[in-house]
Amino acid sequence: MTPFLPGATIGVLGGGQLGRMMAVCARQMGYRIVVLDPSARCPTAQVSDGVVVGALDDVEAARHLAHQVDVITLDTEHVPADVLAELEAIVPVRPGARVLRTIQDRLVQKQFLDGLGLAQAAWAPAGDAAELAAGLARVGRPAILKVRRAGYDGKGQVRINEGPEGPSRSIAADPVAQLARLRGEPAVVEAVVPFVREVSVVLARGLAGEIRIYPIAENVHRRHILHTTRAPAPMPEAQRARAEAMAVSVAEALGHVGVMAVEMFELAGGELLINEIAPRTHNSGHYTYGACATSQFEQHVRAVCGLPLGDPRALTGAVMVNLIGDLWAGGPPAWQHVLAVPEARLHLYGKYLAAPGRKMGHVVLLDDDAERALATAESLISRVSRA
Ligand code: ATP
Ligand code: MG
């Protein structure tokens, strides 16, 4: 197929920070960007050539966008697959409806991974209280209840503790109350994994099936939100190869086109379990923008436009720390402290409201000494805060 060369227009469904950073790279390469989002002031719209204001499940608005662009891609996996299927009749959509149908429902995603024979935490459907009780009996406690659709940053998740004999007996004893906390949405329940660390494999798959893999990232979460990433993750070679092979088999089985990330738990014995798949650029890949020859955002543009993929090689080690809305509690942070550090790169997403728990930006430290960079990251976070 002929590639969409610079000068073409890329449509983006969803106007968050991932779309924004992709748009910045795309425009640098000479592409035009039109975004669909409920807000005309969303992070992506601020750096786009055009914006269609509409909800992500608004088929008419999405069609209106499709008629203005050459190819469509996504900022979020929560665009309904049925909407993508409609758009595919108008322009190429990458990744398409088929990929999203598998990913956007946690239950279908888990069945897909089981079908590939890839290890994951013990899980069971939890559509109602009876199913949850049966599921808990299977997966054991502690467990986590997760809504099937539209969760992110730990939203739509409830932890179920030890059980009748454990510390949180009242919560644990009442599955109905657990489901009510998810407002009755269909859920899955999974065993809490005693991981020693979390890693993610970010890779790109091109139109012809070619694959480029970024150095594996090690991720630390706080309150279910990504806090820091370091790359490359300090992993033995054989284990790195296993993690990569798992991610590649996911990308190939999906027939994915674009960047995607596979989040994994590593157990004490070295076993790797897949946590979840993100069919898009990923927070743990932000370090690639600055640290790698080709950032995940440029790579995604290349893949969806049918161009040769870029070199994913890291030119330096890197640490990324997320800037969460809580940091704004005492007023706008004192960014000069970040900008005074030579190896620091500041990224802010242009969000107008700094709500607690909301991802507002991140800092990447370009440094081969990960321990030193992590220490710098923490000290910067406390120095920029005015609280
Ligand atoms: P995001 O989209 O930001 O990745 P999410 O809402 O889809 O988040 P998950 O990735 O399912 O959520 O979970 C967020 C984090 O919570 C995980 O990265 C991990 O730290 C923790 N977590 C989730 N499930 C489990 C589990 N089964 N065992 C242990 N920790 C878990
Ligand atoms: Mg996750």
C-alpha cells in the first residue's frame, strides 16, 4: 500500500496527552492533525490544525472527522469498537476495530491472553454477586475487582482483602457491597499478584508486520498511578528475551498496527505474568522521547502512515517521573528547579485543571545512572512543590 507521506492529515480520536505528544512529532514531520474530543481546549487540540468537538462515542462527529483526514489513529483504547468499524468504511483506522474489540473489554482481553497460552494472574468473571463469590473462591484473596470497560489509572478498581479471618472482614465479606462500589458495572476479579517488580514492553508493529522493540521499562506505581519508569530495566538477558517474545506474540495475534505496550508483573522466581495490553503509545514509553533515536510518538506516526519504522535504540539510560495534579496543591509548581538540571526534560500537557490524581506532565532525566536519576527525580518533585 502507498504510504501516507508528510503533507497528509492524521485524525486522532481522543485529545489527551498521548495524542498531543504524537501531534507534536507528526507536525515536526510535516503532517496535519485533526482531533476529535469533547473539549476544544484539550491537550491535543492545542497543537492541532483542526478539532471536531464531540464525544468519543458520537458516530456523526467521528464521521465528520473521518471525511477530513487520510488515516485515523487513537489517543485512547476507550473509543467504542463499533464506532471504529463505521469509520473503517471511510478511511484506514490503525489500530482498527478488531484490535479494540479484543482490548477494550478486560474480560475479552483476558480470554484472548488465555487463548495465546500467555501467563496472567488467576481471574474470573464477576458480573454479579453470585459470580463474584464463585470467582473469589477460585482466585483466592486478596483480590482486585476491576470494571470490564473504561478503567484507567486504577479507576474502576476495588481491592478485596484477606477474607473473613483477615484484617478487612466487613469489606471482604460482602461481595454485593464490592460490586456496588463499581456502580453495578460488569467486572472481572483477579488475584493480587505478589510481584517483585513491574515492567512494560513498548513496541511498534508496522503495516507489513515488521516489529521494533524499545528497551524494557521498569515501572513503579503509587496509588495505582504510574509514578516512575526507568529504562533499560535491569533484567537478565534471558528474561528480557522472554518478555519481548510475549509482547511480540500479542502484537502479532492482534494484527496490531502502531505502537503498543504490554504491562507485566515479574514474580520472585522470575516468572512473567501479563497485566494488561495498551494498543497505543504508553506512559512508560515517554522516556523514549529524548532518550531513543526514534520516540514512541514518531514511531506511531510512522507505523500508522505505512512508513519504514525508526530505530528504537536508546542513546542514553533514562528515568521518567510523572507530575500528578496533587503537586499543584500549593499553586503552580516552581519549574525553574527542573529546568536548572541539565539532564532534565520537562513536559507539560496544557491541562487547565490540576485535579488530584490527574496526570499533568512528566520529567525525563537523561542519565545512565538510574539510581542517581531516581534520587534527582524525587528531590525535584519535592522542590517544585509549593505546598
Ligand atoms: P493504567 O491504564 O494506568 O495502566 P488501569 O486502571 O488499567 O491502569 P491496571 O494496570 O489494571 O489499571 O492496574 C494499575 C496498577 O495496579 C498496576 O500497574 C499494579 O501496580 C496494580 N495492580 C493491578 N492489578 C494487580 C494485581 N492483580 N496484583 C497486584 N497489583 C495489581
Ligand atoms: Mg495498567
